[in-house]
Amino acid sequence: MPPLDQAALADAQAATAVLVRQGKVAEPVGAMVIPAQRGGVLFAVGGRDGELYVNGRALTQGWADHLRTMVPELASDIIRLQAMRAEWLDAPPEDRTLALAGGCTDSNCLTPH
């Protein structure tokens, strides 16, 4: 497992804290943390509105493309998260705050609780 980029993780957690203050995410419990080999991190958390937020923003196509430029070695993880978001958006919105807890079997993912 690659070492965790603590600065990138702190930035992603701070962006998620903004979502908590906005009421979009109950709390960052159940977040999925995916570290990159060369630095950087994806910090995904489900929202109260059924959205999937990664590094503080809804995982739209534009944001996913930007994330791929920031952490290109995690492109397959971004694709997997986009598929998860699409699945969530096909269902009625519900609180997805804990949806990622325990849901990842990838050995590169860390799932804090």
C-alpha cells in the first residue's frame, strides 16, 4: 500500500468539512480514502442528498476529469467511483453518508470509521 499523502488527505478532509457545515454530508464517517503512489489522495463520502462527493465536490464528469489530471494513477478508482455515483443517482435520493463504510474490498482503500 502506498504511503498516505498527509497534506493531500488534510486538504480533502477540509473540503469535506465544508460539506458537513453546508449540511450536504452528515459527517465524514464511512469515508473511502484511496492513496496514490506518487502523492495525492481521493477522499470519497456519500451525502445526505444521495450524491457522491470526492475531495469536497460532487463527482461530476468535469470534476472526475480534473481529478484524473491530479492523480492519474487513480484513474481506474475514479471510474469505479463514477459508476457508483451513477448507480446512486438511478435510485431515489437517500442519505448515503454511511454507504461507503465497509463497502470497499480494494486493498488500496482505507475505510476509517
